[in-house]
Amino acid sequence: MNDSLPLVSDRDIVLARQETRNLARQLGLSIVDQTKIVTAMSELARNAVVHGGGGSLRCEIVTSDGKQGLRLTVSDEGPGIADLNLAMKDGWTSGSGLGIGLPGARRLVNEFHITSERGRGTTVVVTRWK
């Protein structure tokens, strides 16, 4: 799937979880790896909805050096993250959460890349390899 799914509501997050799990299963990821990529996507999607005012998810099966993986891109056009280094620290939160979303998502995937610009939004690209 290369189309974008909207991330505006809790219902969208549920649908995005289902799509991510279906693609992870289709790719042949183990149950543990399916759970990891779905959990990471859920954290990122919730951030886009709660902090970014909504966004989108793009899922794609990718190949590199003979291996396959599932790459997810979660984007929003919200206020951006003022301090990425701080946001990536366990326990730091800009709201009422536990401060484990971004660093937790990073630990659940093989590749994690985040860009954010004040007033323009945030994009997180993660990949879980088979």
C-alpha cells in the first residue's frame, strides 16, 4: 500500500493498526515483530493526532540488500517539536503522557528517522526488517 491513511481520530488509529498488522503479516514478520511495528505505529499515530492536530500514515513494503521490511511514514502539519533531543529522552513529555512514545517507538523498530520544523510539522519514518 502506498496510499496515505488519514490520522485524525481514534477510529483512524484503529484502522491504521489493522492495516499495519495486515501488511506485517503479509510480509511474513513474526508475531513478535508484528506487535513491535504495530505498537510503534500506534504511538506515532497517537502523537500525530494529539500533538500534531492530525496527520497521515503511509505504509510500504520495501527491499534493501536482499531483505524485505515494512516502512511506515507518519506525518503531521502541527506545531512541530521545539527540541528533538529532549523529545527523544525517556520520561520527557510535552503533555500529560508518560514520555515514552517517541523513544519507545525508536526501540521497537530497526530504523528510525524523525524530522520536525516549528510551525510546519513532524515526520517520522520507521522500518522493521524481516
